[in-house]
Amino acid sequence: MKVIFVLYFLFFLLYTNVSNAQDEYFSALERTSIITAQLSNEYKQKMKNLELDEKKADELMDIADNYYKQLATFRLEANNLKDKRKLNKLYRKMVKVENKAIESRIESLDHYHDVAVQKYQIYKNDLQKFMKSGEKEKVDTAKAWEKIAYDVFEKADVKVHLSYHTVNHGDLFDIYTTAYKLEQIGLLYEEKIYGLFLGWSEINSNRISEEISALYENKPLNSPKAENTLAEVHSIKDSIIYKEIVVYDTVTVNNNTTDFVFRVQIAASKEPLSITDLRKIYHADDIINTVIESGWYKYTVGIFDTYREAKKFKLNIGVSDAFVVAYLKGKKVEISDAVKQNTD
């Protein structure tokens, strides 16, 4: 472990820059809210119903996460067991818990699929009013994006139909996560069309493009706050007023952050894992964060302002038993408390 130092006034600068960035940035929820506000009453009601369906999907995904946390605990326990009889009994428990976790995730993804398809139809139908009256150049661009959205939804539909003939849980999960990713990409292209006709800023349009790229590449999309944090650390690291930051092998962990931070845990081990070992679990090239908790090395990826962003990323990284964890001022907190306070 190493120790480095940065400016005490870092957090003042970050707060100022983050505030300005947030003024120019629509979160996914804010974008949905803006789109919904201009819908007809009929479509507004349908969107309200979809919110309830999505909440049900969220609850199922949370249930799966809790199973995976239980599974992680069992795996840690198994590392310390010498009695073969007890170990085999624990392994049987682990299989049952893992099956329950995958079943909950598949059921959740099935709900997300229904929501995405219905939302796409609402957006597609509503956008016709802009297509009929918009400027030709914008309409041509919108049609090109609509074609992409249609194509990815068609591909997702093929995947979902394939699932009807698939019985293996692991294969089902892979099929549904692929379909989920494609549908999210399709909806983002629909949002780009809204942004075109509603006059959203170039910053927001580019942000949606970044989200699309992140989904295609299975990479975490850091929030504007996190991006500004990294930029500020690099720009003022040579100054003379210092603050301590703990640095592990793969990442800098700031122990005095002022907000909740959500990450996705991909592994835990009593002994440090090498980068080679970690890349066998997580195949992307992103930074893997390392923290030591109660003698365990725990590895996470991504840094997100909201639970929803972290959960969305988790579904696309190809690590079946990953789950979301939360930190407040550098200390790990219960995810349920973080989600509640993060959305208050």
C-alpha cells in the first residue's frame, strides 16, 4: 500500500465544477421525465403503469443481489472449512442459493424486457408528430436513428424468443442480459431523437452517445461527478497543500468523499488476486478498485452516483454473481440505506 497527497481545497473545486456540470447534464431519470411531460394523457398513463412494472423488476433484481451476497458469504466460509462433510453440505446450499439468484435475475430481466418494448412503442408512436412537422435535415437524422433502434429491438426480440427453448439457467441469463443491453441501446437512440427535436444541448446529446458506447463495449459509464474528480486530481496533484488518500494496487480510494458512491463487486479473496486472475473474472480493461475489509480483499469496478446506474452496468459486465455495493465518505454502508437516502 502506498500513500499520496492532494490539495485540501480539492473538494471545494470539485463541488463547484460538479455543480456546474450537473446543470448541463440530464440523468436518465430526468430525460425520461422531460419526455413524459410532453406526452399525451393516454401515453402518460401508460408510462406511469410502466413505472410500476419497472419497480417490480427492480425488486426482483434486489432479491437476486441479496442471494448473491449470501452466496459470497458462503464462499468465504468455504475457504475456511476443513471438514469435507460440512464443506459438501455448504456446497449444496451454495448451488441452491445460486439457482435462486439466477431465477430472480431472469424473472427481473423478463419484466425489464416487457417494459422496454412498451416504452419503445410509446416513444416511436409519439415521435411521429415531430417526424411530420420537423425540419427535413432533422427528420432524416431521426429516421436513421429510428432504424438503428428498430434493428436492435428486432435482435433483442430474436434473443428473447430463443429463451423460450432454453432450459439452462446460465444460458437463459446470458440471453436475457444480451437482450436487455440491446433494448437499452434502442431506447437511448429514441432519446437522441427526442433531444434532436426538443433542442437538447450538444453536451446532453453527446452524453447519450457515451452511454450507447458504454453499453456496446461493456464499460462503466462514470458519472460527470466522477469524471470531474479524476480530472481535478490530475490537474492539481503537484500543489503544496496536502490531504491523505489511500492507494491500493489498482485504484485510489478517497476516504473523504461527500456523497454516496456505488460500485459493482466482482470478487473477494483472503489473498490478493493478481491482475491476471481478475481479468479471468472481468474481461474489460477498466480500473479494478481494491479495498481491504476485515482481512478480505474485495474487488469492484465502476464508480456511479446512483444505484440505478450501477445496477444497469452490473447487468452488462458478464459476471453472473456480481452485486452493487455502496460507500459513504469512504466507508461501506448497507445498500438498502444508501438507495433510500440516495433517492430521498
